[in-house]
Amino acid sequence: MSDVDPIQLAVPNFQGWGYQGLEELCSYVGRGTAPQYVDRSDVKAIGQRCVSSRDFRAEFARPHSERAMERVLLAERGDVLLNSTGTGTIGRSVVFNEAGQYIIDGHVTLLRPKAGICSSTWLNSIWKSEWGQKHLERFCYAGSTNQVELSASSLRKTKLPAPPYKHQSKIAEILDTLDEAIRGTEAVVAKLKAMKQGLLNDLLTRGIDANGNFRPPRSEAPHLYKQTPLGWLPNEWGVRTVKDLALSSTIGPFGSDLVAADYRDEGVPVIFVRDIKSDAFHWKSNVFLEERKARSLSAHRVTGGDVVATKMGFPPCISAVYPSEMPDGVITADVVCIRVNQGLAIPNWLSISMNSVRVQRQVDQITAGVTRPKVTLRDVRELNIALPQVDEQSCIIERVLAFDAKIERTTFACEKLRLQKTGLMDDLLTGRVSVKPLL
């Protein structure tokens, strides 16, 4: 193939649209230049961190010297920005629509669609599609694995099946409407998560009285509270250590007792730090042991209802309840397994308490000054936990789980919108579904 040969983007073309070169659709295709960074400036430089997989991140743009404006590439609203370097970031694209003065740095390629000829949203959707990404990877990337660069000259040779501008605009309108719905639903999820933190703070400091209501705050009813090693707590509550609440507690096997060579594609699940999140247990590892090997590590077994906590991480000592629907598993060396005495504490209560601000402060004191924070089994056993009666714990957990269900339903609705957008992109960008009836 010669340097002037066009490269057609291999996207299905059910409507038989004519192919147009990228330089016919855009008035400019090229990279920016190296910025001159300063401490403060009204001019910001757009780097690859600004071009996320979802949207433009203005907070990552860095101040650029206002005295160094010769031969810079200024961003305009409606420009399509395409990351051009970096494993994991190359190929990401967004539409730029920010107010203010921004320049493009040398790690980003700018595509400026021609007014009335090419829609920014339509063009951006092309690059985000599976066909656009495959095209960039096959024809436009150059260099070794860790030094991949996008070739602007190869990009300019690309020819796209381009519907008429009115069709592009209608496609863009549909996709923009879905994007707005997705952003709105994401905002609701974020708000619900923030509200949950407030709810947890009240539940873990005030609790629920015998009538099923929050106790009044201490500022309004100081006689209902007492001073404890954890601060002010309701008079009916105690403070116990994790060791007091546990039937048993252990960590995973060390050294040669469990190594990567033991891992299998099926069998008994292996539990890693990465599977434990503060909101819930999410098993993503998909690593197993043979039953015989797992039996030899029976002291490190985890079963439904156990509390698992991380010994390391940022922060360490994050915990979750191992789900009852999961088969018994085996924990790794950096995981603590706590079997709870359910006559004293509900597993969910222990888990949310360990993730609370008051317990994490204890962890911070233990790990202060350490570059890679880590706790020991002894540290975990000695953590102080606020302890209401089991009936009150149940009422509190019931409210937390109900709120979690609301977050889960909203998150599911958001994911459904994303899948809907993916399907619509496939239909609209290929012409499988025509927008003519909508024009």
C-alpha cells in the first residue's frame, strides 16, 4: 500500500452511503505541541488524562504559559479529541465543548469537523465504536507495546461511509439524548451513595430506638449518650474488640503452602484482596483450587456469613461479608477471615463497622508513617467495635440493605441505558436502522 492509498473503515454500510476521506470531513487533523507549564494561567493545556473513556475531564488540564502562544493548537467547541499515546489510553475520544482557552498538547490529535458537513457527535461515535477502535489499532498505531503512537498521516488516509449531514445530526441527537439520560442516572447513583454515607453516619452513631426511630442527636438529647473509647455512643451500646466478637479469626496461607502453580480453572474459589470492596464482596478473580489442595488448607477456608477483610491496600482493613450463595473458598495470605459469634453480632454489622470512619481512624493510627499500609491479624483482632443489642443491629442492617437495593436498582437502570446506547450505535452508525422517518 502506498503512502497515498486511502484506507476504508470497515464498518457495515447497509444504506450504501458514499465514502468520504477524513480530510474531506474535517478542516484540520493533527496533533498539538509540547506545552510550557506554569503555576497559574488562564490558558490550560489538554493532555491525554483529559480525554477519558466517558467524557472530557477539564480538571486534569494544566496551566500553560500565556507568553508561549505561537504555533500552538487552540481547541474549539465541537472539536473531536483523540488520545494518541499510551497503552490503555490511546484511542480514547471525546467531543470538546468547554468554555475558556485551551491548547492541545503533543499526546492528543485534534479533528475539527467541517460545519454543515460532519457532526462532532457522529464522528466521535465512529471512533468509540468497535469498528473505529479496530481500524485505529490495525492501521494507525505504530511503535512497540509500551511506546504505541497514533500516526496522524495514517489517520488522514481513512475514508468513512458518511451519511448526509442531516442524517448525522439526527443520529447525534439520539445518542446525545441517551448520553444525557445516562449522565442523569449516574448523578442519581452518586447522590444515593453520598446519602448512604450520611445514613451510615447516623445509624452508626445514633442507632434506632425501641420505636424504630433515629435517636435524637447528642446536641439535642445529651442524656441519651455516653463517652466511650470510640467517642459518644448511645447509653445502651457497648464497645468490644473484633476478637471478642469472633468465634475464630485467621489469615491465608503463607509461602509455598499456596502458590500460583496451585491455581486451576475450576474447583474451590480462591479469595484475593481485589475481591473485597467496601460496598460488598465482588468475586472477580475467577481462580480455583483442586478440592484435594483446598482440603489441605482447611484452616484457611471461608464460608457464607464470614467477614473477610484486607490486610493491605489503600486503605487497608476494608471488609465485606462472604455471600452465602458462594461455595466455600480459600483465602490468600493478605486476607483475614473472621467467623462471627452471631449471638453477639450480625456479620453485616461487623463489616459495616469495620468500614466506618471510627474504625478506619484506628487503622490510620496503626499504619501511620508507613509507605505501604498494612495491618496484621493481631491489629484486626484488637480493633474496637461499637456494639448495640442484636435486635437493634438487625434494624440498622435492614435499613442499610434497603438503601443498597435502591442503589443497585438505579445502577442497573444506568447499565441498561448504556447497553441501549451500544445497540443503538450499532444500528444507527451502520444504517441498519434508518433515521429517515425521524427527519
